[in-house]
Amino acid sequence: MRHPTLIKKPLFFAPLVPEVLNDFRLTPFDRILLSIIIQLSKKSGHCFANNNHFAKNLGCSVASVSKSINKMHKLGYISDNIPNFDNGGRGYLRSVRDDIIYKADCDND
């Protein structure tokens, strides 16, 4: 059996902001995925990672990732979910609401 390539060192810290943590419409998987998308969106305002990337690194199916992202889009956490034609159409550009990214950047005392 071939094992997926696992992340061997922490690449970043992905905080769970209170708004996301306390939204019980989201499953624990949704919250983890959203926190990763938030972290990946901080630098450029968009997350460029595709569903295959998330599925591989979170140990789930692409369908699970797609379902979760669609839910986040419907709930208003992700404002864009458009094809990334710069990547040969293999992924999507996703933007997280600016206020969520701001809260993730702030120190919560």
C-alpha cells in the first residue's frame, strides 16, 4: 500500500478565529479546511491550492473537500470560487472575507 506524502514539518500556523470556531453549521473538517484556506490567503488575498492538494494533505477524498468548500461559499466565508486559468484550469482562486483574515492576523487576548 502506498502512503500519501505527509507534511513533515509545520509550514504555518492556521488559527481558528472565534467566528469560525463557533459556527456549528461547520463540521470540524470544514473548520480545519477553512483555517488552512485563510492562512494561504493572507499573503496575496487568494488561495491558489486545488482540491487535490487539500485532499492529499488532509487524508480525505476530493469530493469531501469540494463539498466543504461549496458549503463555505454558501455560508459566505469564501467570496470567490473561480477557475484558475493561470494554472491550466486545474484549480480555483478562492478569497476569504477580509474581516476573517484580519481577525486571524490579530492577537486574540
